[in-house]
Amino acid sequence: MRENRGGKTAMRFQAVQRTNIPTGRNGKHKAIVLALLSDIEKLAKGEALKVPLAELPDSKENIRSALNRATKQRGIELGTSSDEEHLYIWRIS
């Protein structure tokens, strides 16, 4: 690193105003998680979503993890199960 005129070491990375920094997480699973949450809100009591694994953009484990993070933030409690072809999701509370 080079020293600037004031004798201080120059910054290696650029400084920006915090007001210009985007907030929130826009992870790669955002679209599928939002779609699942939208459908979960429409479920009647005793119903579950039946999601074909072939239609998921990633592994069922990664989708479950992303969904779990999103529901914890929103205070929603879900149950999940799966078989060879489907992921089942239902609202517990």
C-alpha cells in the first residue's frame, strides 16, 4: 500500500456512504421461496403443498434451508416432508 500525502496508509478498498448500500438479502432462492410462501398463505387448514422436486431450482435440502430462514424471520412455523418425487410443506401454526 502506498502512503498518501498525510502520511497515512491509503485505503485498499473504496469507501461508500452507508445510505447507498442495498439492504436485505436477495439470495439465489428468493424467487422460489417467495412463490412457496405465497402458496402456503393460501392453504386451508389441514392442507399441504405438494411440490415436484423436478421443479425446484436446487436440491430439496437447500430449498428447505432457504425456506426455514425466511419463515423464521416472519415468525411462521412450517412442517416439511419428502419422498422420491415431491417436497411437502404445511403450516403448523
